[in-house]
Amino acid sequence: MSFFRNTVWFIKGLKEYTKGGYTSASKDFKASDLDVDITGRSYMITGANSGIGKCTALAIAKKGGTVHMVCRDPKRGAEARQAVEEESQNQNVKLHILDISKPRDVARFAQNFISSGKPLNVLINNAGCMVNTRTVSSEDGLERNFSTNTLGVHMLTSAMIPLLSKQEKSRVIMVTSGGMLVQKLNGSDLQFEKMNPFDGTMAYAQNKRQQVVMTENYAKMYPNIHFSSMHPGWADTPAVRSSMPDFYEKMKTRLRTAEEGADTLVWLALSESVHTFDSGLFFQDRKPVSTHLPLAWTRSTKEEETTFMEKLDSISQQFLVESPDS
Ligand SMILES: NC(=O)c1ccc[n+]([C@@H]2O[C@H](COP(=O)([O-])OP(=O)(O)OC[C@H]3O[C@@H](n4cnc5c(N)ncnc54)[C@H](OP(=O)(O)O)[C@@H]3O)[C@@H](O)[C@H]2O)c1
């Protein structure tokens, strides 16, 4: 089954996820969708110093929004923040340092942001990684792909719900990957202890499936916030070059630019028309698309999803830090 799924997925990718796929899909885009003034609205973007995240931060800053760039490396973050500020001429571009793979830091960061009294309209969970050797943090015992792509995202999103709920038409956007189409949710091996041999590409695809399931479940849990997940296509970014060197070598002439990869993310963050779609959907090139390949047996049951979400909550609980007021 996995050979069938992978083959069908790759053929689909060649047609839809490449630069050619973007060029073809973009003929239907409405330029007026991005003709918005978002002055006064506030956007938080994780992994905003590079690739798709940086392009998105810049596009939002150019439209006048307040941008909170969440980056793990102080130097790379500061350089990116300055570049975004200079190119957009927007003075409301802020930098926050956070390694999202560190759950205690995620909890502390969220708490500090909330106590600062700043509003938040849109949260963009963009930071992501594909670590090809199974790596477990000595600090908290968590496998790195899981802690970055799934647990950190869940903790940040859950912590920000009360803040987002205070705003009209608030949104959460998850940058997932079409790679998730080859995986069924597996909530019984969150840290890939039973994956033998360990395969970073499949661990990443599993995390990206988890993000789609999380988005669908958040949409049901929090009807006052609009949730969506999206696939950028195959875009030329540092992550693709460093984590998938063979794929990059084969595909480099056919990859989208980072801006093209960011297009649907920017559209989901800015366009008013997003609210005409149900919450919880998965988007590709500004359209909702299926979260499953035909005949791929990747659908999970409600019980499997509930158990998965409960496990995330239970692991998160271990890392919550005490509030300074308590
Ligand atoms: N490019 C594609 O073809 C493609 C396809 C499907 C999905 N995606 C998704 O798109 C998103 C953006 O990736 P990209 O392609 O734009 O790659 P990128 O340019 O390498 O960006 C990844 C960003 O995530 C940050 N990040 C990674 N681990 C982090 C951590 N522990 N804490 C905080 N930030 C962290 C990186 O920070 P550093 O600079 O410090 O490493 C970087 O800013 C990812 O979620 C990726 O899975 C990309």
C-alpha cells in the first residue's frame, strides 16, 4: 500500500506541486483578494526568518499589519526582521526568540505574550523541520520532529486560543505538507520509537498528517476562530535543500520560488473570502482540496483522533510552567 500511495502522490506532485502547477493554478487567482488594508490587525508567524515564513511576514508587513516574527536564532531572526522592516517600510515588525521544539519555552513564551496585553488576530504555524536521524532531547526526552512539528504547534495554538477568541474573525493557519497524503494518523507511536529503521521523511509526513487532524479538530472545538491548513507546493527553500538533498538535486529546476510557495498562506492570512469557506479545511493554491488520496486507506476514526488529541494535551500538561501571577 505504501508503494501505491507514494507513487500516486509523486505523480500528483509533478503535476500540481511544481512551478508548472503553480503557474497553471494561478490563472484562477483573483488579484483583488489581496487588495486589503490590515492596519491594526496583528499576525504571529513562526519560522519567520526564512523561506515561506519570511515571504509571508514581508507580504503581511507590506499590507500594514503588525507582524510578530517568531524565530529560534537571535542573529538570523534580527537580520530577517530588519530586512522585512526595511522592505515594507512598516515599523510594526517585532522579533520574538523561541525554539518551538522546547515545550517549556513555548509555554513561557505564550504566557509572556499574553501578559504583555498585545492583541492577536492571526496565528501562522509555519516553523517546521525534517530531522533525518532520530534525535531525542536530553532536556525533555522528546523526539525532535514530534516536538517541533506537532507538540510545539499544539502547545502554542492551545495557549493562544483565549487571546485569539477576543478578536473578531481571528484565524489560525497551519503550514502542513502534501506529503501527509501518504500517511494515516498514527497516534500510538508519537515519538517514532517503533519506526525501525527510522525514516525522517516518513516521520515528517506523519507529523504533517497530525497537523491536518489537529486543524480539523480545533475547528470543531473552537467555532469562533477560523482554522485552515495548507500545502505550499514544492518550493525552493533552505529546508528542502538541507533535509532532502536528493529530491532537491532531481527537482531543482521545477521547484516553486519561496514567494510562490507562500502565496496560499498569504491569501489565507489576508483575504476576506477565506471566511466564505468552512473552518478546518486543507488548501492548495487558494482552493480547498481533499486530505486523502483515492483508495489510500488513510482515514482515521473519530476515536483515533480523540485519543491522539488527548495524548497531546496530556504530554503538554507535563511542560506547562507556573504563571507568574499564581
Ligand atoms: N519548501 C517546501 O517545498 C515545503 C513543502 C511542504 C511544506 N513545507 C513547510 O513549510 C514550512 C516552512 O518551511 P520552508 O520550506 O520555508 O523552510 P525554511 O526556509 O527552512 O523555513 C523553516 C523555518 O522554520 C524554522 N524552524 C525550524 N525548527 C524550528 C524550531 N525548533 N523553532 C523555531 N523555528 C524553527 C526555521 O528556523 P531556522 O532558520 O533557525 O532553521 C525556519 O525559519 C515548514 O513547516 C515546512 O514543513 C515546505
